[in-house]
Amino acid sequence: MHGFIYIEFEKFALNHLSYKAWEEILAENNLQDRQYSPVAIYPDSEMKNLLSSISGRIQLPQEQILELFGMHIVPDLMKVYQAYIKPEWHTLDLLEHAESTIHFAVRKSTTGAAPPILEVVKSRHNEIVIRYVSERKMVEFGVGIIKGLAHFFNEADNISVELQKNEAEGSSKIIVRQLF
């Protein structure tokens, strides 16, 4: 997983935990000496372990933490990938083009980077269906990003997000609708 995600996860964690508790979680996972570079790739297992530890500490399910983290990361994602986002885009537009712009750039710029594959279909003028494919099984992170984008574009009251998980297939569907 991309180091940028780990750096952002620490920021997120420190919004929910004391610095001492975060340090304890790092030590529990033998990561107290780990320094994450935003452009390097690190084992997914480290994120899964950190997520599990935080879930236990703050007593929230991992899926809920992933969604909250997705919402949290959006402002920094928008800064980092601003060059790939057209000024006239809004939530649905960005989601429709994320795979061909942002994910393409991530894969091209960082050897070994593996963002989820997003197969996006515009099913109606106000609706897209995203088939989310990733071995990481962190689709709730994507749902959080979508909700965070809706907030970023001041469309939170106008966007609905429905998750249809299919763990057996290793993919899920996210249906995003513009309500009015």
C-alpha cells in the first residue's frame, strides 16, 4: 500500500487517539521505528494490523473506521491530485474519471502501486455504478472517499451512496446517485 495512505492514516488516528495510544499501537505492531515515505509501497498487512488495533482501542468496527478514514483523506487527496481534476467536475464527474486519470497516474508514477480497479458505468444521467475490485477488501474506504468528495463539492445533501458487498467474488458495487 502507498506510503501516502499510511501517513494520512496516522493523521486520522491522532484525531481519535492520544499520541501515547498511537505510539502504543505502533509498538504492539512492531512499527515504532517505521518511517513512511509518501511515494514508497509498504505491506498491506501493516495497514490491516493498524486498523485492527485502532478498532479495538476506539471500539468501532473496522468497516466504520475505513469509511471515516476515507472521508478524512479527501482534502489532502484533492490537493495531491489537483492537476488531474478538471475545475468543472463535481462528485459524479470525478468518480466517473478517477480510474482513467488519478489511478492511472498513481500506477504510472509508483512501481508496485495497486489502487483498486474501478469499473464505472453511468447507468443514468444522475447515477453511476462502480464495480470496486481489490484484494485488500477495503471497499468502505472507497465509500468514505465518495462521501468525502460529496462534502468537498458541497453536494453531501444531494448525493446518496449505496454499497453492495460481494466478499465471495472479491468485488463490490457502489451505487452513487445525484438526488436532485
